[in-house]
Amino acid sequence: MRLTEVRYDGALPVEGYGPGFFRIGGRVIEGGMLVLPSGAVAWDGWDDLEAIRAAAGAIDVLFAGTGAEIAHPPPAFRAAVEALGIGVEAMATPPACRTYNVLLGEGRRVGLAVLPVAGR
């Protein structure tokens, strides 16, 4: 079997996460996190759409991590993001982070909006 190193070409893969935090780009973000081509920032949840609006045209799909368990994002969130021409794929936070990293490594135009798996 031949292994190939994944190159992210300047994009930020999720390096890790734990109770109430994420690690990306060598730094820790407490609470929710939003990762877009412009970078990674703290995210206040479903009503925090400003940075996602700014990413319209730069991403095709936004992976929405709903915490430790899969849940539906609020319909207003999904409608607002889809109105920007961005697809929304909801899943629990751990698989959302893994899926984001895989597709990012393939050079896909993806974003990530994740709630933490548990608070501190």
C-alpha cells in the first residue's frame, strides 16, 4: 500500500477537539467554531451568520456539527445558508470535523460550523 501525505495548501484542517474546545492552526478556540477560507473564528451558534454570509461564493458546502449527537439545525439557519447558494450537511461534531478534513485535503470548497461536544 502506498501512503500519500495530505497537503492542505494553506487551508486549516481541524487538528483536534475535546470538551468545549477545538484546536486548529496551532491555537485553541473555546466553544463553537467556524472555519471558512478566511480562517477560523469562535462561533456563537445558529444565529451567528455574518461570517457565513461573507463566505458566499467561496464555499459550496458547510458542514454543521451539532455537538456530540446528530440533530437538525434550526430551519431558519438552513434556509439562510442555502439562500446564499451554500449546501448544509448536518452531522454530529466529530464526523463533521473528519469529513471537513478529508474534503479539504481533496481541495474542495468546504466550510465548517461546529458546536462543541461538551462544555468544560
